[in-house]
Amino acid sequence: MTRKLILSLLAIAASFMVVAVVYAQSGYPTDDDVNRVAKQLYCPVCPNTPLDVCETKACQDWRADIKDKLAVGWTDEQVIEYFVQRYGERVLAEPRRSGFTSFVWFLPVVSVAIGLVVLAQILRGWKAKHRAAVAAPTAQAGDIPPEVLQRLEKELKKIS
């Protein structure tokens, strides 16, 4: 009786190990797989909150939906496209780089370039004004008319 019990327990343990190995090799998505996709999506309820860190019920449902879709063999891109078609592009963590949304990527670069050009023009103008001020001729004694010199001398004699 004990021998049959031990053999039965060993058979049960072996079957659990076979199931665990098959389960591990089945490609069933892990939490890391789900979070890899969830990082690319935003919560439908909370503004500016990535799906992988949000704890709302809606996000939990979305992560479960992602896990189900990955389990049946969908790629990350297919899952993301599914959510975009269903909820619109507002669920994307990073806007697509096509069409009107390409301005999101190019506008900062263009703005910085325009700002640098304007700054260069302002600095050139300041530099030109500074050069003109430095290069301006100073008055010398020979340049002052004699009437003005005589008046200055009279004024200085009054003061002293």
C-alpha cells in the first residue's frame, strides 16, 4: 500500500513538472511582455499617465486585454493598433511621426533654429553699434572753433 502511495505521489509530482515546463515554453505572455506594450499606451481615464503604472480599473482591464491578445499570438504593433483604432490616437504615449502630428517632432527644432538666427542678428547689431561708438572720432583742440574756446576760457576764469 505504501509503495502504491509513493508511486502515485511521484507520478502526480512528475505530471506537475511536465505541465510547468510546457506552460513555461508555451510563450504565454509575462507581466514584462504586457508592460512592454502598456508603456506605449496612456490610461484612458487619467491624463498623462502611462498604462503600465496606472492602477485604475480601466487600466487593469486594458492590461488584461493586452495579455489576452499577446497570448493568442498578436504582435506588439497589432495590439497597439487595436487600441488606436478603438480609442483614437490620444491613447498613444508617443505621437506618430506622420501627417499633422509630425509637427510635434519638427516644430521644436524649427523654433530653436529661428531663435538662434534672431539671436545672431541681435548680437551682430549690438556689435556694429559698439564698433561705431568706439570708432567715432573724439574732438581735438584743433577741431573746436576759436569762439567756443574763448567762451570756455572766460567761464573758467569766472569760476577760479
